[in-house]
Amino acid sequence: MSEDQNIEFKESWRDEYLKWICGFANAHGGIIFIGKDNDGKVTGLKDAKKLMEDIPNKVKDILGILVDVDLHKSREGEFIEITIEPYPYPVNYKGQYHYRSGSTKQELKGAALDKFLLQKIGKRWDGVPIPKVSIKELKQETFDFFRKKALKSQRINEESLTDTNEHLLENLQLKEGEFLKRAAILLFHPSPENFVTGSYVKIGYFQSDDELIFQDEIHGNLFEQIEKTIDLLFTKYIKAEISYEGINRVEKYEYPKEAIREALLNAIAHKDYSGGVPIQISVYRDKIIFWNEGQLPENWTIRNLFVKHASRPYNPDIAIALFRSGYIESWGRGTIKMIKECKQAGIPEPVFSYDSSDITVKFRKDIYFAEYLGSLGLNERQVKAVLFVKEKGKITNRDYQSLYSVSKATATRDLSELEDKQLLMNKGTKGSSAVYVLYRTLYGDAIGGDWV
């Protein structure tokens, strides 16, 4: 047995370990062994009998909770097992709130403490009421827009068109008593940034990670941000290939519009607005990255996003309004929809990543075309070889020699350079029979690696 999220070893008792008990009680519960070293080996206790009386009393008097304290005997000596159950209300140690995360204990402060206390009383950040903001201050045009969208999606009845704004907000559960919730401010106020710092979207076009070419900021309420951001992305940042079917003009964008739209909606619905940082969209020649501050549901990993999952929005009140207006589904299919749209468009599947409080979605466009390949400094043979693999599915070293009339050494060197640039990938063979296929950044990279 080793230390983990629910187990802690201590060789002797110190009163400061009450903080650890507090941390377990505020998280998912756990066990603390007194009289064991970091490897879980028994070191023994000289004062076990006294501790059996002192520990429960100190926990009760200082933390106000009850724990199970058991004495165990072994050949190596005696040790104590303290079992802590998770508590439904916040537990504090002398005014400090501690929390067990992973194998460490953290003292919660600031925004993290606010979120913890809200969750313990069954509230989310977007459901907190805001005083001194009246319904008259909200934007009438946004109410009208919402009603039309919701009616079109058939998620409200036609009678709601004549409801007052106050009645509509009550039906959307965006009021608490006489106060508007934070979600109502973000959704319907003309200037939500007056109340929530960083509640806007930032878009930048990058030549490289450290070379920004141009940028835009999209302000206003969330409905306005959604519409303006999508419009700006597909008129200024994302190119379209123009073709004609008879007399009809057809535009095929570098990225499927539905997938990009879904990524934006996910960022808005799941953003941690208490962080004060805007949603950031970084556009490059060959990729586009959506970033927002937020957290996955408890005990979730990136793997949960690749299968049908329960809908557990970080901001449930915001999500309800977006659902009623027809923007999002309520069945946790957003990420699956992104993957499906990318497959149908013939581009690599999106890569999802999560690190602490950072959530990113990365799309790559089809980079296998002559203009882009030429910009990478490839010679004419290499460009033709990549396009050959795109069409035929593979190329061997021997094929390369024959097609482009070069020696084995030249073919090996050219193909190795294409590997280094992550355009082709060797399937594991060597010599003239070596087989190369297209290298694609698939979602499998995020969970262990995959290629086709």
C-alpha cells in the first residue's frame, strides 16, 4: 500500500495533522495511518494508548467532526488508523479551509475557496445572485433574439413570446428571489464585463507562437459573443475554397463550421468565469486552438470526451439558456460532434487536452497540399512524394527511388526529412522496403498515441 489521494502515512502524531483530516473531510474522505513511514512500513508508536483518546477529542473540539480511530498491533509495533468520511458541509481548521487533492493537501484561498464553499452548499458560480442590477438594465434586443432562437428550436412554446422579460428569466431559473443571477448578467446585460472581469473572447492570428500578426476582441453578452465570434472567424480568419456546382457558388472552409461552432459553445458553457481571463482563440496557417479556463467534472479524464457521456456543464444556469435557445444539446454530445464533423470533412480529428485549469481544443486543417508543402522548404521531389502518399496511401523507399530517379541514399535522406517535419511516418521497416504513410495528429495522441 502506498500514499495516494485517499491514504496518508505519518510516523508520529502532530496536532498540525488536523489540517490533513480537515482536507480529507472536505474532499472525498480518506485514511491517515499514524506509526507508518512513507513506504507504508510500520515504525511503531510509544504513546498509542494516549493518542487513542487525544485524537478523537481534538478532531471533535477543533474541527467539529467525528472520525473513527482504531488501534492495530503488529510484529513491528502498534499503529493507529484514522478513517475520515467526506462531509457534506465545509470543515475548517481554525478558520482555514484545507482540501485533499491528489496526494497533497492545499489550503483554499480566494476564488478557489469561493467555488468550494458554493459547491458545498449546492450552488455554482453562475447561480450566485447579484444585488443592485435590475431587469430594466438588461438588453431588450437580446431578449428578442433569444425568443426567436428558442421558438425556432422548439424549446419554448409560442406563448413565451408574449411573456414579460421577468417571467422569462424566472422560467429560465435566472433569478433568485428579487435578484438576478450572475448567469443572467452574462447572458443578457449589454456590458457584462462591468460585473465579471475577462468575460469576452480574444482572437489572434499567429505566424508563429511568438509572432502575432493581427487580433480582435469580441465583447458584449454571451449571445452576442457567440454570433460575432463565429461571423468573424469565418469572414476574416478561416479561408474558404470557392467552387461552383452549375451556377451555384460553393464555399468549403478549411475547418467544418459546425465543429468550430461547437468548440466555441463548449468554451463559453464550461468556462470558469471567476478566473478573470478571456476565452482565447489562436489561429495559425495550419491549425486553430480554443483555450478556456475551466475544470473537467470530478474524476473525469480526457478519455470521457471521446464517448457519449452525461451532460455536466460547469455553468448549469448558462447551459440551460443556451440549450433553450437551440445552441447546445443537453446530452453531452458536443465533443463527439466535433470529432464526427472533422472526420466527414477529411481533416484530422481534434486534440483535446486538460492541464489543471486549462482546457484546449486543437484543430488541424488538411496540410497535404502543394502550396503549403512548398512553404515548408521541401524540394520538388518531396512535395510530389507527400501528394503521392495522400492519393495512394503509402510509398516505399524503392518507390521513391523509381519515381524520382534518385539513389537509395537520397531517397532515405528525403524521406527522413519528411519524417522529421511530421509529414510522413515510417511504419517500422527499413531499407528499400521501408513503408511510409501520412502522419496525422489524431485525438489518439492525447491518450497514448495513434496514427494512420
